[in-house]
Amino acid sequence: MRKALIGAFSYLLIVTCSAWGQDAMYFYNLGIKSSITPTKIKYFTEALELDPGLSAAYKKRGILYFFQEEYTEAINDLHRVIELKPFESEAHLMLGLAYMEKGDVDEAVANLNRAIELDPKLADAYSYRSELYRLKGMIEDAIEDATRAIELGGIEPIIGRAYAVRAKAYRELGQSEQAEADFKKASKLDPEYYMYSMLTSTELLSGWASESSSLKNVGWMGAALIVTLLFVVIFKLTISAPKKDDDN
């Protein structure tokens, strides 16, 4: 009789836990299917209330928090992912970016280091770490990481960022020609960097102007270039930015 009771209790426990997990997955799948960010977060939260060990829900919610600029919440969720799945390279990558946005350079680098250890072909991690190295004054390391990201390839904005970071590093080393070449490549891959390429052109012009004996002509050219830059900026600002989709 005792064995029968224990068996029945164990069966009920297994069935209950299974149903609990199914309910969590039900809300998780609703979150996946939804196209509205607050609704997605709501469903992932409900899934986690039912199953606190559902790492995929923490990851999805953490990434959503990141793009909503709720970096503290994103960090908390991504740490939970890593506790449950220590070898999750993407979680370390996103955690590094969240710390980067919070201004915590050391934590950002540590997590990007771990992401690269887990996945040495993660171009995103090299691209972002290169910028952090540059900010820390580690210019040669920044160039090395940016070059590695470019070699690995990937989506255009990521590689564009790598070119832009490497260009800024070259500028800090006084290597204007390499900086100019990289900014041009960055601007082709991502229009965000177009103004950077314009600015490097002004630096080259400035260097030429300092050696010119015609100061009057230089003054007119500088004024004309400033007007051109202002026109570009104003034109860019007057174009309405694309509306952000609800599911982004």
C-alpha cells in the first residue's frame, strides 16, 4: 500500500511538473509569435514565473530590454542566462554591449573576452571590443581587433563599425591616409559613417592648407567646406527617420 501511494504521488508530481513546463512554453511561444515588444516581454515574464529555469525566455527578454534601452534589466536577465547556460556566447556578447552602454568598460571587455573565448569567429565581439580598446588607449589592440572583425566578415553595419573604429585608431596614430581609406569603406557599408568620411577630408585639406602660401584662398575654401558640411547635416536632419517597427 505504501509503495502504491509513493508511486501515485511520484506520478502526480511528474505530470504536474510536465504540465507546468508546458504552460511556460505556451507563454514563451506566445511571446515569440507576438509582434509588439511590450506584449512579448509580458509573455516571456509569464513564462518565467511558471518556469524560472527557462533560459531562452531570459535571453529573449534580455535582448528586448537592451533594445528598449533598459540596460539594468537586460543585464539582470543576461546574467541569469549565463548562470543557466555558462557557454552561451551570444549572452556574453549582449551582456558586454549592455555594460558598454552603461559606461562600464571593464565589465564590457570581460564579457566580450568571454564571448570570443566561446566563439572565436564572433565578428561582432571583435568589432565592439576594438572600440573599447580604443577608448582605453590600447590603439594597437583596437586595430588588431577591428582587422580581425573585418577578416571574419558579417552583416554590413558590424563590419562598417570595425572600419570606422580602425579609422579612428589610425587618426590617433596620425596615419591620415589609412584613416581616410577606412572611413570611406565604413561609409559604403553603413551610411551612419558618411559624416566621418567628410571630417577626415577636412583634416586632409587642413594639412594641405597649412603648407599653402595662399591664406586667402584657404580661408574661402574652409568657409565653403563648412557651409557644405552644414548643408549635409541640415539635409540629413530634415529627412524623417524611418519609423521603428513594434517588434524591434
